Amino acid sequence: DFRSKAYYLAYTDTVNALCSLFLGTVIHMSIIRTKTREIMQRHYIERQRDTDKLTGCVTKAAFESKLKEILEKGGTNGTLLIMDIDHFKNVNDFYGHVFGDIVLHTIGERLHQIFPKEAMCGRFGGDEFQVWLPGICDARDADIYLKKLLTDARKIQTPDERMKITLSIGGAVSPDNGDNYFAL
């Protein structure tokens, strides 16, 4: 351009091009930042919606949806555990809902600490929990985790130490006992 245009016109074109490049970059970065913020907010809202606030476990609806998706994609090898805190109504009635919430919170924490990172832990209902153990298709492998969980649950102390917290646990292995969520 410097050879075919007058010097001042070529200089003006160069300055305009550089300003446009700079302005375009600033606008582009602003759009990227806004889109990134939107995506992060959407993920935050989804995480809040799908996570039980008291236990930190996945909600019933989110657990069911995610497990259905896993099983439909062919990830059918695994074990589904469903557990219930024994006599939890008595715990709530006798020691109060605040202590009941402490028990639920503690069980939720222990599920996340005991089971492997790949496991999906969910709160099924009031005092019921679910755990999906992908790749574990032998009751003996799941039993290692369950013994630790049962031991830890018994360590939860009631204020007067008269009751022990115990769990009832059932399990189904996929694909042996079923290859979809409802069958398991």
C-alpha cells in the first residue's frame, strides 16, 4: 500500500486496521467472557438443582436421570445399592429433627468418603440413599465398602448414647439382575 498510495493515506489505513483489530479483539474477548459466565452460571444452577443441600448427594430425579443415561449408553456393568437408615423416624421423634439432619449429613459425607470417586451417591428420599458403583459386578467387592459404611454409621453417637445408627442395604448387579434402572 505504501507504494501505490500516498504516504498519509497508507498510514491512515494502517492505523484504522490496527484500531479495528484492537477493537475487534476487545469485543471478542468481552463476548467470550460473557458466554463463559453464562455457561458457568448454568452449570452452577444445574448443580444446585441436582444436589441435595443437606447431604451433598445427587437428588433422586438427577440420580435416576444420570443412571438411565449411563445404562442406555451401554455402561451396564455395575452395582446399584439402595440403603435406608433403620428406625430413622424414632431418631427424629426422640432426638429432634436437628439431630436427624446431622445424621443425614454425616451419612452423606461418609458415602462420598468411602465409595470411589467414580461412584454416584444419591439421596433417594427422607432417609434413603442410592449408590451406583460402575464396574463393580461382584458382591464381595461391594461388601468391602459396605462394611466400612456400616461400621461408620454405628459410630454416630446419639446425645444419650442409647441408640446406634444402623442401615439396611440392598443391592442389584447389572446386567445380572437387570439392565435398566427400574429392573435394578
